[in-house]
Amino acid sequence: MRNKIFQKTETGLVPQKIILPVLDGLSAAIFIIDGNRKITFVNKSGRKNFGPNLVDLDFVQVIRNPDCLKAIDKVIHGKKSLQLEIGVQGTILTTYKVNISRLGAKSIPENLKAKNSDNWRAIISLEDISPIREALTMRSDFVANVSHELRSPLTAISGFIETLKGSAKDDHEAREKFLIIMEEQSQRMVRLIDDLLSLSKVQASEHLLPKNSVDLIAIIKQTIATLSPLAAAENVKINLEIAENIEAMVKGERDQLLQVFLNLVENAIKYGGDGNQVDVVLSAKAKAPGIAGPAFMVEIIDQGIGIPREHLPRLTERFYRVDTGRSRQKGGTGLGLAIVKHIVARHRGRLQIKNNDDRGASFSVFLSQ
């Protein structure tokens, strides 16, 4: 039984012997303390996250959280085990799941037994659950946002239906007006649902690297041809610039890359301003941010009012909008750039967003050659 941490008994699994190399291999930070709360052992993860020279320190010098310290004292003074969650403020706030268990003398290796301490100690594990908490928060926010985005048009449609069945039943002018609004709201819901389905599909395949070779030039030209009617309606000119003698073949999924450029160019047309120009520039780069080796860059530049710098880091978040009213007026769902981000990530590319010094904004997509 020397190679086992636990021995099976009638009452379950109990500690037999702590094997330090095993503790060193755990991802959670592990501390062993004596009856005076002095640290006698720290595993590799604990040393990495909390510092290299922790042995012989009081545990309060590592974690100052009052709830955690109270729980440790309870275990030291007789409680079998306790579990809690704590927040530790460092460069960022980290949430840990803390497990504290009492250890009997037989569970402690001889080299860890202190001469002047109680004959049992406590083992403390701190597991970083910040990503889990963040994911739960994101899911909660996502559900709340979807509910809000759907509730608004549904409430409007429901209200107009009720009015048409009642006071406006025989009012032809009101009926025509309400039907137009109801159609707009239903189209808004259709766009939202379509984008939600697209986002879900993209996220489901994000870990799968595309294997087919596709022609980036053909995709960009199809994008411009598709959006030409919209550009004409918005009185916007699309200018395409392709570097000379360039063949832009990349590993990718054609439909997804087409969706990327349709989203970006459509946004540039809608928000670039009436009568302005949208530039679509394809070039080859020897180096690109976050990409090993040469890459192709597709830059979409508009001549609009630009994007306030404080908004740039959050533009690709789901449902994040710089101007909510204007976005909805233009038919935006708040999901377009999130879809773009996930598709580019699946292609192991990079998306770069910046304000131009003079006017407007640019969205650049980098893809490996």
C-alpha cells in the first residue's frame, strides 16, 4: 500500500500516506500546515502562484482572507473538514475553491513532522475556479441579453395585435401603420435568431482547424458584389485595392470567411456615413501580430465618425454596442463582431480594430499564408 494515498475501509477512503510527488503534480495549490498554522509544505502549483519561499511562514502571510483563516482555525481545533470560496486580489481578482481537511499523525510523512507541534495538521487546497465563475457570469449575461433583445419586439408586436383587435379594429390608417412596425420587429427577431444560430455553430466548430484551401481574392470580390446594392442605397462607394502579383490562397472554410467580410464591409457601409467611401485592401505581410510566419491582411477602412477608444477592447463582446439606438436603427443585433471574432479564431487568424488618426475606423483580418 506504500504507493497509495488512500486506503479503502468500511467508512470510505481515508488518508494512508501523503506522497509529495503526487501533490506536486496537482494543478491546485496545496499547503500542509501544523497546529500553529505554520506552513510545512507547499506543492509546485502553490509555489508558482503564491511565491517560492513559503515554508515556515504563517498561512496568514499567504492568504489574508478572514473567512479562510476562520475555517482553518476551526479545522485545527477539531472540525474534520470545511469548504468555501474566497476571492484573492492580485493583479486581477482570482476566485478560489478552498478545501481544508484535518490530517492525523499517521498521514504525515516523517520529514514533515515538527517537534513542537500538535500530532496532526491540516491540508489546504486552493483551486482556481475563476474561469468557471467567469463562464457562468457570461452565460447569465448572455441569457439576460437574449431575453431583453427578444422581449422588446415581442412586447411591441403583442401590444399592436391587442390594439388591432380592439380600438383600431376598423381604423385602416392605424392598421397599415401598425402592420409595418410589426413587420420590422419580426424581422429584427429573425435577424437575432439567425445570428444566435450562426454564433452557436461557429463556437461548436472553433476547435476544428479548416483543411481546405480557398481563394481569398474571390471571397472578397463576392463580398463586394453581394453588398453593392446596399452600398448604392447608402450612397457609399466601395474601393477595392489588391496588391500586385498576389495569389491569396489560405486554409479556410469559404462560407465562414465570406461571413466575416460580409459583416465587416456591411458595418463599414452602414456606419461609414452617407456619400463616403469604404476601402477594402488586400496585401501580403512578412510579419503579422500573433501569427507565426507571413500572412495576408484584409483591411476594411471606413470614413465615419470613428469609435471612441474606450470602446475598442469590448467591441467583439456579444451584444456590446457603442450606440444602441443607432445599431438597432441600422438593423444590428450586437452579435456580428462576436461571430467575426470566433470565425477568425477558428482560422487561427487575428482581428485588429483601430481608429484612424484622421477619420473613421479600420478592421483588419490577418490570415496565415
